[in-house]
Amino acid sequence: MADEVTIIGTPVSPYVRKVLALLELKKVSYKIDPVVAFYTDEDFLKINPLRRIPVLLHDGNTIIDSSVIAAYIEETFPTPSTLPSSPGDRATARWLEEFSDTRMADIFLWRCFGSVVLKPGLWNEERDLKTYRETLAGPVVEIMDYLETIAPEDGFLFGDIGLGDISIAIIFWNMRVARWQPDPKQWPKAAAWIARTEAHPALARSTDWAMAMLRTPVPAQREKAIEIGVPVTDETYLRAVEPTRGPMSQF
């Protein structure tokens, strides 16, 4: 078998958890270097000039960006597939991944989680409650209304859990950390679909890791990961003492 997969990035990132969930579904062995990207140095920039996570290392390849990584995993480890069989359904699953990577990331991850969790926790800045509340009242509602129209009545989108379900669900743990979750009375189908996906063992494992890591200061997170049973790499890119923004960082 080819070299073991290495994932660089903390499970606190929803896009790291997406990649880990796909590897879990396919029963691919992996190790994690659970770094916060902002606490990496010039060595990390040599493999990812945007200072972003996740990065996948495998068989001599360095793969950047969670969507590109997801495609690589699907092509390299095709069984079981995380994409549906028909071209139309596969396109829908990929669209939902794109929607999560772009619109949901902007609204949920940066404007909400970033405003009230990353600002004080990472940069020692005051919470931006104005942006947070305005975003919850507007764009978050619009996204949830859309998800309600596409959510399955039960189960998952295309039979077994797959890329589309995981791509949407991953960001809601970060929203709960930001003290918000979807109202099951307002969005009953979407809330139930998200909950089912989050509860799946492929995603639940890394979500548990994420909570433990979030509660631990960044310099001690590697030791915490080892303590809770994360399969950690022998070496790490976690070297910086103070956080440094990447070229495209919003926070």
C-alpha cells in the first residue's frame, strides 16, 4: 500500500473535519499534525503559500485545499464512494461542497465564528457583536431557508452518507461554539439532516477531538491531541510563538 496519509491541520477547522470524515468512511489510515495555521512559520509557507489548512501529504504528493483533497481521496481510494452514482447527483454533491466552501464559510465561519470566537481567542481583539447579530438576522436565515428546501425527509441526500451531507454539516459545530444552532421549529428538515450527519461516527470522532483542542491553548494542543488518542505525526509544523495572519486571512 502507498504511504500513510498525513493531514496537516487542527480538527477545529471544519474543512479538516471534512477530510477526516472522508478518510474515516473509506477506512484509510492517517496521521494528523494538528496545527493552527496561524501558528506556523516559513517552513509551512513552502508547502502552502496561503498559510491555510488542511494540507494532505501522501505518496510524495502535497495536496492543498479541502475540495481538491476530497477529489484526490475519492480518486485514490475509490471504495466506498462518497459520491452518488448518477452524473447529476454527483454534480449536486459537488455544488454543495462548493456552497459550503464559499458562501457558508464566509457567513458562518468568518462573520459569525470569526467575529465572536477567533477575534478574542486568537487575536486578543474585542468581539464584533454587531457583525455577528446582523449576520444571524440576515444571511444565516437565507442560507438555512435554502438548506430547508434541499434537506432530505430522512436519511441522507443520496442513500448512504456522502460528500454532500458532510460538506454542509461540518460547519455547524463551529456555529454552536459561537452560541447559535438551527431552530428545529423554523427549519425542521435541515436541522434533523444536520444532526443525523453530525452524529455519524465518521464525523463525530473528529468533532470530539475539536472540542478538546478548542479548550486547550494552542502551544499545548499537540500534547492534548496525544492525550485524547489522536493519531499524531512524529513531526509538526507548529513552531510559531505568536499567531501570524496568512495572505488571504479575514481575521
